[in-house]
Amino acid sequence: MTMYGGLQIGLYIAVLLGLVQPLGGYMARVYEGRSAVNRWLAPVERLIYRCSRVNPNQEMRWTHYALVVLWFNLFGALAVFTLQRLQVLLPLNPQHLPGVSADSSFNTAISYVSNTNWQGYGGETTMSYFTQMLGLAVQNFLSAATGIAVVIALIRGFARHAEETIGNFWVDMTRTTLYVLLPLSTVLALGLVSQGVIQNFTAYKTVPLLQPVSYEQPKADGGKPVTDAAGNPLSEAVTIPEQTLPMGPVASQEAIKELGTNGGGFFNANSAHPFENPTPLSNFLEMLAILLIPAALCYTFGHMVGDTRQGWAVLAAMTFIFIVMAVAAVYFEQQGNPAFAALGVDQNASALQSGGNMEGKETRFGVVHSALFATITTAASCGAVNAMHDSFTPLGGLVPMWLMQLGEVVFGGVGSGLYGMLVFAIIAVFIAGLMIGRTPEYLGKKLEIYEMKMASVVILVTPLLVLAGTAVAVMLVAGRAGISNPGAHGFSEVLYAWSSAANNNGSAFAGLSANTPFYNSLLGSAMWFGRFGVIVAVLAIAGSLVIKKRAPGGAGSLPTHGPLFVVLLVSTVLLVGALTYVPALALGPVVEHLLMIAGK
Amino acid sequence: MWNDIKPAFFMLIIWTVITGIVYPLAVTGIAQAIFPSRANGSLIVVNGKAAGSALIGQHFIDPKYFWGRPSATAPMPYNAGASSGSNLGPTNPALIEAVATRIKTLREADPDQRNPVPIDLVTASGSGLDPHISPAAAEYQINRVAEARKLNPESVRKLVARHTEGRQLGLFGELRVNVLELNLALDGLR
């Protein structure tokens, strides 16, 4: 790896970790109602509760909490579905884009409420400004707030003793959006506009081309292709003197897309598009925004359970796995493609070029900022991309795929990453307990059969969806029809799609044509169960823990704030991830890598 | 149950208004006031008329212009109305063939240029709209452009240097040359 590559990874980690304590502490105070903003904006908060018939002082048991989460997200999905179907009748549609198909609308609706933001469609050719703003961007906020609310409820399960309730979802969700997401998004959006991200409501603009473009297009007569005497389709030369520039309120949506680890781009090319991500600095800000809240929540967790060392230990485990993965991704992309070297292409990094595998990457980002972005977006369940993962080298593409398959717990999505990692912590403590023959406990709570059952559900739901779904898709004609690349890479495309959907990431090996009724309906269902199957089990754990009394730690209990625990936690995550996915990965990226270096 | 459905419905309405209408309108208002040019697409204005966007690349195949990254958008390259990468995998024969064809085209346009071809000049960008090439890719084309325009290569090289952006803040990103701006400047040289 180049010196510059190491420097960028180091700089990124340093800035990120520097922001953990200030933001994490602020969030803890916000949820405890002790922050200054709680007082300043108290009238707004009270007005929101009054208008929505919510009693903010009503505490909820876990079953109640889970129920309102489901109602709220069900209504959200219905709203996004309806807006897409009816957008042609609604305002702010200067391009007169038609209503979206039923299966695509279903997929996109679930995709956005589940914080996945998988894009089966191309934004600039499908969605009106109205749909983007009132449907998609709203769920960017609300799905993020849902994830954070659920982890706060789980933290209360640890922090409270001998109680029955885990908080009020409406209060947690409202405080998250009002005090955390909205202020951060506004600042970030303006920062992005300063770099050139667009923010307007005008119709698409037309500008002249300095050199007009000529191309061949199939000749058509009234919609029917024209053929010659032998039946071959004829084509005609077309010359275009102009370029159409898409417009729209991009920056406001871009900011929450990263901060809420949503990842659904305004445009088809997502953060590779110059209007979404115009400069290396905008790229750095976007990368920072993706992991900012997931990292800070670790500190919030430590603070709320009364021992910040517990939070730092979890954060250390995440950071360790992240650094290893980032270095691997940058290294393999910098190696380039051996097939090009034979053709007389210069892929070496030098003072004049970034070199490496540049297919699907932007010049301003080069290999380092592209591979780092890919690692960040899949460590988090964000799924924004600034380079096309489908064109990564086999092992460079294995990194993002495996990060998703680990269950999105290396930082992970906002809220969802930490609750996933805390479930892994429960499993790690359980394994340690088995080794020394003691009842396992974590943060003073005895872990018993019920918690372990629910933790197993969390760990097993997504691999089941990914592996069974991939197997079914490659066995059926409708599943194989979407594959665009031949050989092992085609299998990787399908495996990546299911990993992304079930783990609520949303990035893709985008060569896969997934905007079909088959993929739209199956991946849509995988996103729903991958999200809410896990959330219900996590809330069940919270509900079971909150009832328990604090068990005083003895000489035989494992301290969960030291290096030993960090190693145990990292090993548990990697072991579960490796045991589950090595066979599938061997069939995809590993085989492709071996073929590539053998020159086949 | 009704007591849970009511708040779910009203909360969605309230937050749709706040995050879906108030927030983007507020950001638009501030952005249009502070950064009007950038918020509207960073258009390059020549003689009072828009001549493209500084952020969106255009397609060049004339030897007298610097060429940008290959673009995989459909139906024509650099179609800003439908951004897209090629999504070709690293071992896909179609990718290897496409790169070989691009190398051949470059060699035919400038038979005297025998150096290895910089990678970014023969691989499609992620957006299909990449406005930049690496300084190496610009250097590779200087002789061809100078010859086609009957200019001294040194004066073209100076122009390229003037349009080369360094790492942002000295820290972030790669060195790059904005192709459209460079070509507009070349046309202004005549």
C-alpha cells in the first residue's frame, strides 16, 4: 500500500475517534433529558407530542415498544409506496416522470423504511422531487431514528434494574430526529453545497456540448424496430449537440443519506455522481458522516450504563476489524488488474496518477478514497457508493461483501450496528462462561436461556435469508436472468445482493438487473425480515434484562472492559462470520481471484 | 390498539412535514443565498452563456481536444440524464476487450506515442460523467493535441499545468485535470 493510502486511513480514524466523546456524551444527555437543547426546544417537543396524541411520560414494556415500532414503520412503508405510485398526479415533478411499477414501489418502500436503501431504480430517471423529498428523504430520517431508538431501549435493559419498562419509543424517536439528526444534517448539507453539491428545485438544464456526440441508435418506425431484408435490425446515426444536466434538492438528502447510514442516492451513480460528491473534501465529509453516529453511540452506551470503559471496549473491537478490512481493500485495489498489464497499461501509483484498478472509479477519488469509502459504507449498513463495487478486484470486492455478512456490526448502521454488536458481546460472554463453567453475566446481568435464544435468533436470521435466498436465486431461471457478468463473478453478484438486502446495507454489485418482479419481491421481503426480525428479538432481550437485578461481580466474572474481552469479541464476530460464509465466498470471489492471477 | 395506531399515523404526518418540507426548503434557502452558483450546478459561463458544468464531463474524440475518461452511460457516452458505470467484473472478457479497443484507438490517433497508457484513460468511471483525468493521462495526450493544433507542446504542457488541481487542502484526493475547462482554454488559445 502507498504511503498516501496509509495516511488517509490513519487520518480518517483519528478524526472519527476524536468526535466520539463529544457527540456520544451529547446524545446520552439528550436521551436522559438533561441537555441544554432539551430545555431550549422543549416547547417544540411538547407540541409534537400534543399534536400526535402521545403521552411522553408513559413508559413502555418491550412488547408495547416493539408493537409501535412496527405500526410506525408499516405506515411509513405505505406512504412511500403510495407516493411512488401516484407521483404523476402530485406536484414537483418537472420531468413528468410516470408512476413507478408496483413491484419496484414495494421494494423501494421496504428498502427505505428498513434503512437499506437498495436501489433497483435510477433516481434521476424514476423519482420526482416530491417523491424524493416527502417519501425517501423522510424515511432516511425516520428509519435512522428507529434504529437509534431501539439501541437506546436495549441500553436501558442493561442500565435499569428490577424494572419492567424500557422507555417510550415516541420520545426516543422524536429526540433523535429533533436534537441529533436534523442539526447535523443541516450543517453537513451546507458543507456539501459549499463543495458543489446541488440544491434547487429547477427543471433539468440543457447545456451545449463543446464537441457534439454522434452515436448509432436502433432505427424505429412508430415504436417498431426497422429491419433489413435479412431481418437484422437497422441502426441510424444520431448527433446530439447538447447535454441534459439533472437538478434537484440533492444536498439536503445527501446529508441525511450518510448520517442516517441510509445510502440511497438521489442519482443512479450515487456518491460517484459529481453532483452528489464533487470533491475529495466532500468525499471525506461523507465518509465521516457515515460512521459518526454509529461510533459515537458506543460512548453513549458506556455513559448510560455507568462505565464508559464498556463503550470504549466495544468501539475498540469495531475499530480493529475496520482497520484490517480497510487496509485489505486499499491494498487489493491498488494491485490493479493483471489482465490490463499485458495490454500495455500503466497501473502503477506515481506522482501523476493514483494507478490501480480504476474501472468504475472516479479520478478525483482514485483508488484510496474509493476503497476506503467501500469499506466504510459496508462496515456501516449505509450502502452509498462512490465507486462501482461490481468492478472491484475479486478480493477488493470480497471485503465489502464480508463486512455486510458479519451482520453489519463493525460500526454498523445507526443504532442497528451497536445492538448487533451487543448481541455478539452477549454471545462472547456466554462462550467465555462455558469455558470456565460459570453462569455468564454482562454488565451485571445474568444471561440465561431466554437471552441466549433471542441472541441466536439475531445471529441466525440474516445468514438464513442470505444463504437460502442466494441458493434459490441461482437455481431459478428468473434469478439467473439478472446476472450480467459471466462465471464466478455472476454468482458473486447474486450473493452480494442477498447479503446487502438481508443485512440492510443497500449497496450492490450493480450489474445484477434486480428491477424485476422476482428480485423486487424477494429482496424486499428479505429486507423486512432482516430488519424487523432482528429488532423484535433485540427488544425481547431488552425486556428480559430490564427485569433482572444487578448481580454483583465476583473474582470469577470476566471483566468486559479490558483487552481480553476485546480479543474475545473480535474472535466471536470473525468466527461466526467465517464459519457461516466461507463456503459461499469460496465459490464467488475466491475462485475468481485464483482464475484472475492464473490469467484465465 | 387504536391508542397505538393514532400516534403512529400522526407522528408520520408531523415528521413528513418537518423533515420532508421544512428541512429541504430551509437548506435550499440558505444554500441559494450563500452559494448560488454551486447550488445550481457550477455552470461554466462563456460570453454570458452556459457552456457546460465544471463538475460534469463531456465526450471528446477529436484529436485536437484532450479526451476524458471512457463513459459507460447509455445510449451515448456522458449522458448526464442517466449516470452509470459499466459494472463489468475484473475477469469479464468484455472488459478486457473494451480496454484493448480503447488502447488501439489512442495508438491510432497518435502513432508516435509509445508509452504505456495511463489506466484512467482506458477504464470507464463510476458515474460515467467524471470531469477529470489524471495528470499522467493529460501528459500522454499533449503531443497529439499540440500537433493537431499546430502549437508548441511546451505551451500546451503549461496550460495543462495551470489546469491541474492538487490534493485538496494538501491532504485529500488525487491530482486531476478538468478536461472540459482545459479544452475550453485550448479553444481560447487560437
